[in-house]
Amino acid sequence: MMKHTSELFELFNSSSKKSIKWKKYFPIYEKLFKSYKNKNITFVEIGILDGGSLEIWKKYFGKDSRIIGIDNNPKCKKFQNENYEIFIGSQSDVNFWEKFFNEVGKVDIVLDDGGHTNEQQIISLIQSVENINDGGLHIVEDAHSSYQKHYGNPYKYSFINFSKKTIDDINSTFPNIKNFNYKLNKSIYSVEFFESIVAFKIDRNLCYENILLENRGYKSNNIDATIDVLFMNFRNRFKFLYKYKIVQKIERFFIKFFYRYKSKKLKKYFK
Ligand SMILES: C[S@@+](CC[C@H](N)C(=O)[O-])C[C@H]1O[C@@H](n2cnc3c(N)ncnc32)[C@H](O)[C@@H]1O
């Protein structure tokens, strides 16, 4: 089994207060957080419990970091001191988030280690995304709750299914791909999945609709799919037919039929 020697793991073991974290999270945190160390960042953790993780984050991110803890347990207010700001409220309460960001302003990282229900994780993500600076992260840990019966899962409206939907959201910034009514693709440009952790990466500058670039006046005729070549030739020859919607519809039908027929043998990889 892999031995942990990371700085965060050391801080976890030497923390003066109790903290509970799954072992595999430490190398993932290091990977996600190392570029924010010793910077003037605002880090928010949902879920304070005994205050141990707040101590770890302050030591890890350094003296210039602003560390904020959120919990719905009023007793957690006692952890407020010169190193941490504590906010009491429920992460599934939209009004709480509105007041929170009004007071705190924009943040850089939100780590959700709170209550782990679909509602708590999804509402926290949706409410935070618009309030995270470009270059920032929203991280949800314990995402295994989306597979656990005692959270009412697996379910179509689970947190993990919402996360998978953000993949479709991101891909719909490519031209002419179906868009959803509800999307976060104006802020989230990338999602990274780990066991039990999902990391949403925020950068509005990278969320624009994609554009095909051609350098030096280069135009490619290189269409590698046989059916496309067939239809391209047909289209070139019978251009006049394409003014009829029915012809376009028939073409789409055949293309769909062809690719689906070819893809049938892939079924075994989806089981
Ligand atoms: C897993 S513990 C947090 C552990 C802590 N981050 C650590 O590393 O030691 C979960 C915490 O989330 C809090 N919590 C549960 N439901 C919540 C909610 N709806 N809003 C905010 N916090 C909640 C609990 O009171 C508890 O302190």
C-alpha cells in the first residue's frame, strides 16, 4: 500500500484538534492545492466538526491565506479566532449562501466536506460557482454518497449525475452541440474526477464558444469518416436537392443509422 509522506498528511497527523479525512484524499489535495500555497487566497471549507481541518489548511496555505469555515452546528462558532472566520448556516439554504457571499466577497477555493446529501452538494456547488474567482476551484469530497443507499442513491438527481452533466455542459460550448436549460458552462471550464472527489475548475476566460482556426490560409479536405466522404460527394453532385428539407432529413437519418450500426459492437464496453 502507498506510503504517505505528503506535507498535508503530516499536518493531519500533527493537528492539535480532531479531523476526519479518507486516506486517498491527501495526494489529491496536494495535486489540486499546491499552486495556491503561500498566496493571498480565500479558502472555504464546508463542514468544521472539531476544527482540525481548519488548522491544517491554515498551516498548509500559509499566513497570507484567509481561511473560512461553514457549519450548521452553532457550537462551531467557538473555533473563530484570528486565523479562521466561522459562519453558521446550512449549505442547502440558498439564503444563507447569498448572505455569506455578500459579506465575504469572492473566494478562491470552496471545499465541500459538509453533509453529503445530493441537495447539500448540488446547492453548494451552484451557489458557490459564481462567487469563485477565475483560476479557482470548487471541490466536493465524499462524492461516494451518490452511490450509497442511506443517501437515497443511486438516483437520477444525484450529485454525481449532476457532475456528469457538467461534462455535457462544457462540451456544449462547442458550436451546434445541444445545450441544457440549466448550465454552469459560463464559469466551469473543466471537471476532474477522482475516487470520491470531484473538482470543478473555474475560469470564465476559458468558457467561450470554440472557434476553428486555420493558419496560413490552410483549408483541410481531410475527412476521415467514409460515410462523410460519400455524402460529401453526393452533396457536391446534387447540391440543388439540398434546398429541400426532406433531403437533409433523409441524409441525417442515414448518417445516424450508419454510425449507430457501427457502434453496436461497442455495447459490451458500456456494461
Ligand atoms: C465530515 S464532518 C467535517 C469534517 C471536517 N471537515 C474535518 O476534516 O475534520 C461534516 C460536518 O458538516 C456539518 N454539516 C452537516 N450538515 C450541514 C449543513 N447542512 N450545512 C453545513 N454544515 C453541515 C456537520 O455539522 C459536520 O460538522
